[in-house]
Amino acid sequence: MSQFNKYVSKNPFTGQLIQEFSNWSHQRIHESIQLSRKAYLNWRDTDIEQRKKFLSTLAAYLRMKVDDWAVVITSEMGKPLGQSKAEILKSARLCDYYYQQLERLSADRIIPMDGNRSGIVKVQPQGAVLGVMPWNFPVWQAIRFAVPVISGGNVVLLKHAQNVGITASLIEDAIQYATGMEGVLINTYVSHEDASLYLSNDHIIGTSLTGSERAGVAIGQMAGMNIKKTVMELGGSDVYIVLKDADFNLSVQTAVKARLNNNGQTCIAAKRFFIHSDIFNDWCEAYSDLMNQSKIGDPMDLTNNLSGLARADLAQTLAIQVEKTVEMGATKLVEGGIDRDNPSIYHPEVLVSIHENSPLAQEETFGPVAALFPFVDEEDMLKRVNASRYGLGASIWTQDNAYGIKLAEKIEVGSVAVNQMMSSDPRLPFGGVKKSGFGREMSSEGFLEFLNIKTIIADNE
């Protein structure tokens, strides 16, 4: 049986098998639905103070467990240990945000109407939400989805990626500890096909997916057949635009981090770099020099900023994308590729002279490969930027902040950062457009996604 038919935790850097989890039977799936339903009937009636206590307890728990959990994350999916710690601490900060905002987000809105009448807008829980989560940020992605859902009085069924089954179980333990209640979040070990058993049940009122475009199609079909709401974040081919007046050194230094964070396996990582032709050659040289200096090795060694990809097959996929792009005329300024001794390691590569129809121009690349494009005319550059079927994030570099904001308005994405790398923040809504998905996570928008926004019209007292 392949790892895609069961949950297999395997250290990608060492190749060591850590643990395997069998897929649940249909009986076990139905039992989990019953437990979730029971938990919902209790959790939905909790008051604001109890939910705030959940948030503060979870934040403290995550901070207490940061060192232990970081080792598990790095062992299962291979990111550098320091980045695993940062992911957990960011998850704790999301809990802090909702703790501070929960009363405001949950409050009734009173809207005056004609005569002696008012509209009362309430937000109310509805049931369970199925979360289909990815491996690249195994704690952060699950927490950023689950915490707003649970804070609003709903409950969660978590279907995590099949290579991070241990991390997924830790998340279930943490939620049970913080709520003091079994079943508020249930970690499941189910096949992709058996996800339909959840989505066909009336207790599950929607699903949130972060993953591939192909996964989005599969889950979207299941959800649509059962008339379930979906939120989807399906990846991207984010752009990093450097105008000729940009801070040269800062834009170069940040571009390296924007491409290499999480070993390049980030949906909002910069993947297509558009550099003004006046500075293109110098910028490419400086960027290539820094990419060449990346320290690659054991992810448990805090001095390394790169390690291996999460699975060896992902490195193979990336190598094929690069090979096809080179066959279409691209040139490598930095030549890396798959390590001779460790098949999970992909050494950084930088390419130029890239055909607009090649994989590096059209597809999402998950790994430390950068595609550099020169531009002269900004309108033409925007057409090329917006030609992508993806629309998740972008970064713009210019010393004219007002112009940067004006340019940001023209880019067809969900989020744009001016003079910083693109990143998510609990205070801001996050999500994409086009094939990058729909719906929003975090902030007030993420809190409201799966709640019933109920209107009551009545006479004033």
C-alpha cells in the first residue's frame, strides 16, 4: 500500500519511518460524527468568557509546547527547526488576536429601520466544519482555520495531510486540553474518497481546504453535491515586482527569504520576480550571489536555513518543471537541483530568459527555484503578471509608497505587500482569487465564514 492510501510519517531528510496510521473504517467515521455532534450541542451553548478562556489556554499551551512540537514538525515534513518554532508561536499570536476581538466579533448589530422597528443581526454557530489541511505549515494552517471556527461556537473535524499524522494528533490533544471537552476538534485518518462521508452528513455544514488545485476540484465537487459552503486556498504563483527606484539591497535580501522560507514550499512564496530592466542585470547578479550562499543541511541544525523538501517525489516534480522550462529556452544563473546523496534536498536555482508558456511562468513551483523576468513598460508587466491563472499574493518594491499602493490595486490577487515580503497576519483577511480559491481566513471575515448571520426584525422596546 502506498503512502497516499494511509498516513505515513517519515522523516524526509533521513528517510526514517516514524509512524504509520491506518485509514479509519466507515464505522469509525460514523462514530466520529456522533461524537462531534454531541460536542457541538455542548460547545455551542458556551458563553463568551468560556470561549475566551479556550483561546487564552490554547495560546499558553502552544507556547509551552513550542520546543517539543517543533521537533515533531521538522521530523515529519522537514522544515528547518527555527521555522517550525516560529510557526507555532505565530499560531499562539492568532489565539491572542481572537481573544482580544471575540466580544466585538460576536456582538449583535442593531440597525435602525423605519418607524419603531430595528434589525438585529446575530452570528450563530451551525455545526461542524471539515478542515482539509496541508503539510507545509501543519500547525499554523490547522490553527488558523480551526480557532475562528471554534471561537464562534462551531466544532471541527480535521483531515490533515497524510505525512503529518503525528502533528495532527497533537493539535487534537491541544484543543481538547484548551476546551476541557472531548470532540470539539476531532483529528481523522481518512482517505480522500471517504471525506464524502463527512460532507454528506447534515452535521457538517461546510469545509475549508488549503491545498492543491486538484484537491480543490475534488472537495469542491463533493461539497457542491451536498450544498455545503466551502472556503478554499489553492496555492499561487506569487509575483515580486521591483521598480527601478526600489531600495536595491533590501529588495534583494528580502527576495531571498521570500523564495526560500519553508524550503520554498509556501503558497505565498515569491516565485515570479519581475525586475525593471534598468537594474535587472545587477539585481540578478546580487540575488544569485545570495542564493548561492544558502546553508543547506540537517533541519535540526539551527544554523541551516535550508534542508530537504517534504518528500522526494516533490523534488522530482520540481526538477521536471525546471527541465521543461530550460528546454523552452531558459538559462540558469544558479544551477542546483536534486542532491546526489539525499533525494529530498533540492539546491536553489535561479533562471532567466523564461518562456511565458513554460512551467516556471505558468505553474506553482514548490521549492527553492526562482524565475526572473525583466520589464520596461509597467502596463505590459501588469498584463504578464495578471495572465497567471493564480491570484493569491504579490509584493511590490518602490520608494514611492503612494504609487506602490496604486500599482497594488491593479494586481489581480487577494493580498499585496508594499516594500516587504508577502505574509499572512491574523489581523488581516487572507485568501485568493481566480484558481487560488475563494473565501477568507482570519480577521473578522474568517470568523464569520461558517456562522449563520441571522437577521431579526422587531419593534423597539
